[in-house]
Amino acid sequence: MRKSTENPGHHSPGPDELSAETLRGKQSVRATFRLPPQVITLLSVAANQLGLKQKSLFNQLVEDREVLSQLAMAAETHQLAQNKRQQKTYVVSRNALLSLEYVAKSLGMPRDLLVELSIQRLVPVLSSEQEKNRKRELLSRELELLQRKNEEILQQSIEELGDDDDATELVAELQQHFDRVLSQFNQLVDQGKELEKYQ
């Protein structure tokens, strides 16, 4: 039978309360875990795609004791595989590390497994981002067709009206806008291709 993770001695300060304990909990510490390589990659890729530092994302995943407890209890039969694991050191907040250690000890679960399960919560987030980027790639092709069509119109306008005509200048301005937007759009698509590192 698993123990309760409630900690009667643990006091959560109100929004206006500030204490030395609260401030110390925000301090950064280094912690080393043994994790599967794909889990390490998952956290790295997700942080890059979401524009977050790995430390911030890691803390968000492991600092809530209630969520950790739910993960642990849902994975009651999950075993810690010993093969294909490697050491990885992360910078985490002291509070996040204490939460990890408290729940792992309370529920008799290896700390490394709890971290692994926490990071795996990012899988559906990454899957959603992968699908979005596939749609961006399709839209990029549509934009390229529009850009080429506008380039044809620009050439037609130059031939029929001259390159100093007001109408030609407007089409040329539109072409410059197309070029700029398409370049930025493709940068976004290229950034999303980082997701292919995690399969």
C-alpha cells in the first residue's frame, strides 16, 4: 500500500507572504539523473520549440507535488529500465528538487523514473507542434506560388507600363513584402524541423 504524499508540516505561503525558506527554495541547484537518451532529447527539443530555458521547463514539470503523485500512482507497474540510460545534470530550483525527492520517497518510486515520467508529459505537446509544422510547410508552398505569380505580374507591369509607373512601383512594393514575409515564414518552418530530432 502506498503512503500518502500529504505533508502536514509543509506550509504554502500566501501571495503576500515572504520568508527566508521561500527565497531559498528559488535557489538553483544541480541535480544528476539517469535517463533514457530519447527523454533527454525530448526535453531539449520541447524547450527550444516553446522558447523556454530547459531549467524553466524542467521546474514546471516537477515542482507540483500533487501532479508528481498522480504520475507515480498512475505508473504503479512501470519499471525502471536499467539499459540505455545516461547521466544528465540539470540546473533546477531547490523547491523542484525537494518535491521530486519527497514524492519519490513517499511513494517508494525511483527518483529517476519520476523525472522520466514527468518529461514524457511533453510527448503530446511535441506531437501537436509537429502537426502544426507539417501544416506550415504546406502553407509555405502556397505562399511560394503566390510570390512567383506576383513576380510574373511585376514583369508584365514593367513591360507594359514601365518600371517608373506608379502601378509598377506598387506591384514591386508588394513583391518586396512577399519576399520578406516568405523568408520569415520559412525560418519558422526550419525552426520546426528541429522536431524531427524527436521521433
